[in-house]
Amino acid sequence: MKNNLSIFNNLRPLTVGFDDMFAHFEHMMDDRFITNGTVSNFPPYNIVKTGKNTYNIELALAGFNKKDIDVEYEDNNLVVKSKKVDKAEASETTDVDGNMIHRGISKRHFLKSFTIASDVEVKGAELKDGLLTVALERIIPDAKKARSIEIK
């Protein structure tokens, strides 16, 4: 996206210290985050506020198990992605016991990225019943907590 067309440039004169945020939004709007003209919608996910300062990101991952998924967090970016599937394994029509007749649950490659605020910690991840849940908690530093100011 060209900077001279950016809506964020209209907001820059009204703000102080948000340059990184505007740059991030511009980056999200460029072609690297868009596939075939649309944002990827696989796997489907929910973002749930579970408490005053806690959140869960839930991804529907039917057919995947722990060894098929990587969850990485670096530089305020949470990435959930599938590991490469062996083509021979993916094309087989039988499972280990020879019972698979039809493979309709895809283990296709995916990568889902979430930007996490700097005051939010990733507490952990759990895969249960085909739902990957990543727990997050917003940690409010003492300097940002509400406090009473003494009047002199």
C-alpha cells in the first residue's frame, strides 16, 4: 500500500508515539497478509475475552494433534502453523491399521498470525478435542493502574 494513500497518514498529525502501530497496520494491509485477494480464513478461530484482563484465542484444528502444530511467540507476534505433512503420508488411503477408506479431514498447511500488545503475555496453549486454545493475559504495570493523585 502506498504511504500517500494511507488513511493512517491522516491520523499521524493528531497522535504522538503511535508510529510503530501505524506501520504495523500498513504492513497488515499489504500483500503479504492477503492471499488471492482475501485474508486467509483457515483455520477458523475465535478470540474470547475470558476475564477482565484475560483472553483466549481458539483455533478449530480437527484432525491435527500436538506434533502437527507449532505455536511460536516472538516480538509481539503469535504464530500458529502446521508442520509440513509428508506427501506420502497425506496421499495414503489407509491409516496405520489399514482402516482408512476416505480421508476427508484435511491436514493442509496453514499459518495464522496474531499481533499481541506489548502488555499481554502468552500464558500457554492446549489442544483438546480438536480445539487449540492459546491463553493470554494482559499485565497492567503499576504505572498504568488507576491511582489517586494527592492535591497539594
